[in-house]
Amino acid sequence: MDKIVFKKKEYKLLGLLIFGLFITGLLVYLVKSTLPVKDEEQSYRANYHFTVPDKWKNDPQRPIYIDGEYHYFYLYNGDYPDGNGTEWRHSTSEDLVHWSDQGIAIPKYTNDNGDPWSGSVVVDKENTAGFGKGALVAIVTQPSKDGGKQEQFLWYSTDNGKTFTSYSDDPIISNPGTKDFRDPKIIWDDRDQKWVMAMAEGTKIGFYKSHNLKDWQYMSSFVTKNIGLVECPDLYLLRADDGNLKWVLGVSANGQSNGKPNTYAYWTGSFDGTEFFPDHNEPQWLDYGFDWYGGVTFEDGAESDKYNKRYALAWMNNWAYADNTPTLQEDFNGMDSIVRQIELKHEGDNLYYLSSQSIEALKELTSSTDSYEQIEVNGSETLDVKGDVYQLEADINWSDINNVGLRLRESADQTRHIDVGIFAEENYSYVNRTFTEHPDDSNQYIKSIAPYDASKKHVHLKILIDKTSIEVFVDDGRIVHSNLVFPEFDDKGISLFSEGGTAVFNNIKIKHLGSIN
């Protein structure tokens, strides 16, 4: 009898234990279901843009091509957000879409001079500097031990950029007595068999020459006007679509006082090996958005004729709100624009301009495509397709309208969205991030605009959407808008709109893109 009673108690206790485990598991499930999901879909890390592995990145350095790979260096701070300076981090790619991290190449605070800032690296194919054929030579701005003056220092690498060695604790170019003296950009001039350097010096660009990358002589200056402090100069030769070779001088600059962008200004013209002569005094702009700064251009390494086209990329951020990003929840802050292909086009009256388009390799990320042949819109029309990472192209035609375009990353109740379009009444294209989350708490930088002749009554838009960015290429890419945006994760709607008349949207194609991570 006692034995039987003991078994009943045992079963009872076992049942209570099982019931308790069930209740505990149910409670855990209910709690977890109310917490934010930390999977890829709920991450702010971009799907197809270059992002820093952790902490911080800002200025890109011009990539170089070695044995089938592009080598890319950028300013990185592993101590962010606690300060402590930048160093050069290294990444490689075969297609300019997928990147492999190679770690720190030029470390910070390894000598008495300050941390390494921007500069440029070249492949010394003919051993002009004496470090060996094919050595990489980087000339980098550092705030010197002598009062923190901006001066230029040389570092070299004999292992394809994995590690660099400091050539000297003394600068190869000393500060000439100016506050701003930084961001050297070096090119090889075939005509005189010499190295040429462009240097940012306040509101002017200084030009220097050298035969060995160590000893430099000043040649001339190009003075800029009404675009503020200039940084990250760029100098290169391109063949236009009319067959002419033109020199292009670019700088990162701030034209906001004149209603111009705070991105990459450029002039076409001639360079005689000593001095640059612009075709026109007023610069043009490679981007009209708020987040395309510190831009660099570079050659297509696989192209036999290096003058037909170039590539370009920039830091997607703005110093006005550089630390205001939800990606900090995931311990990183730093993203680049997509790599663009740029070409030089002729428009008449000695006017040349740079045309930008997304590179072909991005198409390889396409996972699915939705298409619409034609949709007439007078008011708004919401598509039955949703997305948060895609490329959208459309041709839009109209006869008489006030405003036409698309609302992207739209919420289900249509109160949140990013607006892209043409405001015909005042002849401009725009990207408006007012109605979604964005980084500018001051609300000064929320609607980017660029001139557009709406009397053409037609526009082609190519729009690239990623988790935290939008890049809009208008017509042939003479006009581009690059902006950071932080939509809510579930905001994935797409609507077409036309105000003040009927617009016809043709050849709508939405390519949903996969991830490079």
C-alpha cells in the first residue's frame, strides 16, 4: 500500500514539474515576442553599401588597383565615440560591390606626430622613391609634433598595403605658415615624367611637383570663391563624348551660402603641368544631396584606356549631424555611397559636365524584379509591391502639372514617406526626407533640390534605396541626390503621385537587391 502511494506522489510531482516548465516556456516566449527582433531585417546595416565593421569611418582615400583587386583605405577610429583620432583601415574588392576587410594599414600614434588624416596612395611602378618597384607610397596629413601644424608625411608599403612603414618623423612638406594645409592628392603626369600633388590650403588649391615622391616644389595655386573651406582635392584627365581630353579639378566644398550643395565641386579645364585653367569660373557639382562628402575618383583598373571613364565614391554623412544615427545601437557609424561610374559629356559652348550612373556590378545582387508597363496618375496610386532595399527606374511624362514623383519607404497609413520628384512650378528636382526619420534634428537639411527644366515634360529617374540611404540619378546622371534616411523597418510602401494634372509613368522596373554582408 505504501509503495503504491509513493508512486502516485511521484507522478503528481512529475506532472507539476512538467506544467511548471510549460508555463515558464510560455512566459519566456511572450516576453521575447515583445522585444525588438535583432535579425538582419531589423538591422540598420546597409545591404549593398560599404559600411565600417565597427565604430567609426569618415573620409575615403582614393582606391588603387593591383593584380585584379581594388585596394581601398579609409579613415577609421576604433575608439569611437570616445575620440582619440583616426588611422587608415584597408579593404579590398574585385567588383567594387563586395568588400573584404584587411585591418589597420597605417596605425595612429606610433610616432611623435599626431594621427594620420587624409592623403593619397600611389603605386610606384618605376621605383622613383627607392622603396622598390611596385611599392605603395602614401603621403598623409598629420598634425606635427611642432604645435600641431598640418604637414605632410610619407609612409610606404612593400606588401600591397597590408602594412605601412613611416619614412621619417620629419615632414616631407612642411607647413608654409597656413592654418589649413592638408589632404594631398598625387597623380603621375606622363608629359613631364613627374609626380603632381594637389593640396587643400584654405580657400585655394596648391600644386606641387616631385620626381621621387620625397622632395616637392611648389608650382602654382587655384583660388576658389564663395564655396568656403575646400578639402580633399582631386585632379584627373577624362575623354569627353566628343573625343576631347579635358582636365577635371574637384574639391569637397560648402556652397550653401550661395544656395549650392555641400558636396563635391568641380571645374573642367586645362592643366599645363604647372597651372590649372578652368573653362568657367563657377564650379559644377557632382551631387546635390546632403550626404556625399570627401569624394574621391579613381581609374578603372581593368580598362585599357584609362581616360574613358572613372569611378567615384564618397562618405555618406554630413559634419552638421555626423554622430546622429541609429546605427550606433549596433556599435557602428560610417557608410559610403555606392561606387558610381562617371563620364564626361559635352553640352556646347565649351561646357562639359560629369555624368554619374550606378555601376553594372550592382545588378548581380538582383533577387527579383517587378515591372509595370504604364500607369496614369492624377492624384496618387499605391503599387501592390513593397520593398526596403531595391533599385527603381521609371520614365515620367506630363503635359501640365505642378508636382510629380514617388513616395518611397511609405508607412501603411501613408503618413511617413520619402518624396522624390520634379516640382514643375519652380523647375527643380528634389528629394524630401521631411516625412520620415532623418539625421538632421535642426531640420535645416531636409529637402535637397537641383535645377531641372520641367518644360521638357519628361524625366527618367533611377533611385537606389537601402536601409538608411537614398540615391537618385536624374536623367543621364548630371544631377544626383544622395541623402541619409532612417525609415521605420515596416515602412515599405511605394506610391506614385501627380499634382495639378495627369502624369504617365512608363517602364517602371523595381529590382529587389540582396545583401553583401
